[in-house]
Amino acid sequence: MRLTPESVKRRADLVDKVRAKWLLNKANMGEWDKRRFAATEAIAIGRSGRAIVSEATGLSRSTVTRGIMDLEEGENRINQRKAGGGRLKAELKQEGLLEALKDIVLKADEEAERTRQRSNTSLRKISDELNRRGFKITPTTVGRILSEQKDARAWGWIR
């Protein structure tokens, strides 16, 4: 294709229009939304759309192409990340954590039985003890683990 002053001006106008839309919307978009935006703009432009959108947005052409593929496949976003993404749970990352937690809870329960009082072991005290044993855990995580455990009621901690 031969470059003419009109085609150069048309391309510059398209880049400016896409850039203006991009700057208005990019702050409110996640990764998937940005790809979808770039893909729809590139498709609307037609020939050279990927290059124009890439120039206007700063996204790579492969990202624009990935967005087009997502649209063609009919991929709808349910989650921002794929299943299994993110940080590993403490009980999976730290071997022996569940056993140590169960040991602490059972000892506290036995103490309460022996003194015929209700256990006053807080989540903070449990997490402090686990930290002393070499685990890295917060009281919030202790509470989550205890509430998720099927046998937490059998431990006597969750009533």
C-alpha cells in the first residue's frame, strides 16, 4: 500500500481518537477489560487496526491479538484470574501446621475440662503459640482454618 498524505492523516486521526477513549477509560479497567477494549477498537478499525490500537494504547500487538482471540472464542470473564491463581493457603504452604493447631486447641480444651471452665484461649494466643513453634500465621488465618475444619467442633473449639 502506498502512503499518501491522506492515509497518514487518517492513521494519525484514528490513533488520536483511540488514545482519547483509552485515556478516559483505562483507569477503570482490569487486564481483561483492557484487552477487550483494544480488540473491539482494532476490529472496528479493520485493516491495520492492531497496529493503530497498539500505538494508541501502549499495549503490545500480541495483547491486542489475544483480546481478539478472546472475543472470537466467546470467552466471558467470570474471574479476573484463572482458578488456582493467587497465594497458597498457610496450611498448604507450611507442613505440620494443622497438626500443631489441633494440638494447641485440644490442650486448651483439656485444660478447660480439668478446671471445669470454658476455654479462654483466643485466636491471638493460638497464633502466638504457633509462631513460637516456628509457623508464620496470623489470628485471622487461625480463625479461618478453624471455621473451615470439618472436625473443629469435635476439637471443642467451635461450638
